Amino acid sequence: MIGRLSGVIAEKSPPLVLIDVQGVGYEVDVPMSTFYNLPPLGERVSLLTHFVVREDAQILFGFLSAEERATFRQLIKISGVGPKLALSLLSGLSVAELAQAVSRQEAGRLVKVPGIGKKTAERLLLELKGKLGPDLAVPATIANDNQADILQALVALGYSEKEAAAALKLLPAEIGVSEGIKQALKSLSR
């Protein structure tokens, strides 16, 4: 498995980059977010890679950040989402924007990406919920561990993060977890 390439950029033709690694040129497909941040031709670059071997091709995908590669790997685990579609998603949305769209269940943001239809967007939202970034979607209103546990319990019970965060704002700051969950459920049931 090829996990990282370090070399000189020999060619750039979106989304393909040719990296010369000691005389061997590697063609690497990159999302546009990575492409725009690459140094100019002739400069050194180091890319984290994901190597895909298929019956008809061997393809390298490259990323400037570990977060981007991890998100790509998460995306290709989803049924109906291949590497090209995952690359398209990461070209249309940053990792933070994708995580935000998933936490807010905003299918409309995903549908704007070329190749993503309504059904695929809904499947992505369902499959990715809670899997992108450990705390990217946690609201800023959380002041302590008890509030984090209450929020997590409400989300586990099926409430959206937005609803859970709204209920959390109504609770006293130092409330216990079990009492906080009870009071939050009462306010959510109104």
C-alpha cells in the first residue's frame, strides 16, 4: 500500500497531479481543495495517499491533510459512493462543511455537488451521522462533561443536534446528567 508520496510536482491538470519521486512519475488524483493549495510546478510536495486497486485500474488519490484522507476513506465505505464521487464531494465541500451539513442533516448542500442526487445525499447523511470528526458538530453551549453527556443522550434518543442543543440551553449549568435528561425530554415534548 502506498501511504505517502514526497517528490517534485511535474504536471498539474485538475484533478490530476504528476509527482516525480526520484525519477518515477506518479499520477495522483486530488480533490480541488488539495489542488488549490499545492505549490507551483517544480516545487517539492508531500501527499498522503489512498491506493485503490480494481480489476481494470490502479489509482492513487492524494490529500494534503490526514483529516481529508480519513473523510475520503469514510465516504468510500458507503454503498454507492466510489472514489470518484468521494473526490467530487471533497472538491465541492471542505471536511468541516461536510461535517456541518451532516450534523445539521442538510441534504440540499450535498445535492449541489455534481454527481450527488437526492437519494445519495440522504444516504450520505444517514451513513455519516456521528462519523465525521469527533467533536466537529458539538455546539459551543457545552460548558462541562454533564452537558456533553446530556447532549449525547438526546442525540442517541433520536433528537437532532439542533433540538438537543436548544433543550440544553434551558437547563441550569450544573445540573446532573439523569436530571438534565429528564428536564430536557420534558422541554422537548412540549
